[in-house]
Amino acid sequence: MSEYAVSKVYPSDKRSSSQIEKLLLAEGIRRDKNLDYTCAVYDEDYSVIATGSCFGNTLRCMAVSHEHQGEGLMNQVVSHLVQHEYERGINHLFLYTKCNSAKFFGDLGFYEIVRVNNQVVFMENRRTGFSDYLSALSETKREGKNIAALVLNANPFTLGHKFLVEKAASENDILHVFIVSEDASLVPFDVRKRLVIAGTSHLHNIIYHDTGPYIISGATFPSYFQKDDEAVIESHANLDLEIFVRIAESLGINARYVGEEPKSLVTGIYNRIMSAKLPEHGIKCVIVPRKTEGGRVISASDVRQAIKEGRLEEIRGLVPESTYEYFAGGEGEKVIERIRGTENVIHY
């Protein structure tokens, strides 16, 4: 075991940051843009020989110089990051790793949730974390011939989302609606959930679920060991599907509904992968053409842009009345300020 100490790296420490960048690249890792804490191990010459980072409840960008592998440095880095997370009050931790590294992290107390062969393994530090999540879901299971699901971020909830939910609800006995609970969106989760439920309250065969930490957004899926942006999207889609298949098994889901979005690279790749792979598990993939208004597709991005530019009255034809009232009635003032203070509110 090495006697080197692990230290926090401050954003102002340009020398260490440069060395970390070089170390990660040497180990085939791109530095993730989403990091909120970084540490490093230094040798006698104050050169970085190991590093690791956190973002929220995930451990990321961990690497050891090939010249110092086998000295227990990764164990030290992981222990340091876990302790840092615990001190922040975060006890349920996750990490993504290459398939050939999963056993190593298993020895450090992480358990495999799902894997996409030759791409990525998703792990957590609770042995029964995912199985407990599935057990809780199964308690909401209802019998029916046609049981569907859809996953919504709803940032915010639009008439396009409402159209998709109504179609899925009308064509199935039961509809499970999963609302992405990760707070990586301009509209906070509690608001998104409330507006989804308010905008679909006229439908009576819906069961609502929080996604919890297992279905995450593309915004926080790690990109650091993927070769390019398209590979990141494909890995995220494949991982999401592996998790969804397990969820579908616990709830008897036999169809997943998704909205078509021809201009979105992310949605296009997702829909292509889902269309190919869901039927292999007995799950129908239903791609629904987007609802239009005045010949234009209704998009949450357009709603956010209108809010950003102070054109609140224009969103009235794009969102349910409950969504409009939230933003126009004063209650959504803080969210409006957040949207207006964001440089780019259009997501590809």
C-alpha cells in the first residue's frame, strides 16, 4: 500500500488541473464536464499520479498513472471520494466504469446494477439498492392485458407531452408514467411532477412514479470513457434500456411509448435503439408523431425560449392551462428567473 496522501484539487490550481487532464488522456479518459469535486495523489516531485472526482452522487474520472498501478492508489482515491460524499450527506453512491474494471470496484464495495457489454457497467454501493427499488415498484403492479409505460422529463409539461400521455392511456389498460426525478433541468423536479399530474388528472388509468436515481438524464450521463458524443448517447440509451427492461419485468409492462423528434440527434438515436431492442424482450416500442400547433411541432425547448424572451402569452397555445397558470400567475417567478438567466435553453 502506498504512503502517498490524497488531497483536494481546487479549481484555481491550474498546474494540477493540467496534469490531471494529461493523466486522464493517457489512460484513455476524457475529463467530464460535470464535476463538483476533484482530488489527486502526488509523488515526491508534486506530480499527479492518481486522481478521481465526484458529481452529485456519482464517482467519476478515476485514473492511476500506469507507472504506479498496483500500489493501491485507486483504493485510496475511492476511499477519499466516498468519505467526501458521506461528509456531504450523500450515502447512496453510484459509478460508471468500463466492463474490465467492474470487478475491481466490486472489491471496493460497489455492486453491479446493469451492464452494456463492451461499453459500460453501472454500479452502486448498496447491495440490494436496485432490487429494493424494483420491489417497491412491484407493489403498484396492476393486472391488465395491455400495460404501457412512458418516461417524461417534462421541462416543462406541454401539450405535446399531454398528447403523448393521452394516446398511451387510451390504447392501454394501464399506463405507468415515470417522471425523471433527477434535478438536472431548469424546471425543478417537484414542479415538473406537479404539472404532469395536474395536466393529466382527467385520465384515470395512470400510475405515476419517480424514476429515482436509476433512470438519469443525458445531461449527467458520464462521457469520460466514450470516444465521441454519439457513442455517449448510444451507451446512455443502451444502459437506460437495460434498466427499463428490468422495470418492465417487475410491472408486467409490454409497451413503451416515445415521442418522435426528427430534429433531435439524441431522440433519434434513442428511438432507433429502442425500436430494435425492446421487441427482443417482448416489449412493443410505439413511436408517436409529435403534436403540432399551427404547422409547428410543440417543443418544450420552444416554451423555455419563449419564457426566456418574456413572451409568456405565446406559450398559452403550447401548454396545458395548469402549466400556463403556474408561469403566468406569479408562482413560477423563480423558475422564470432561472430560465432567463440561462444562456442556452434549447437542448439538442
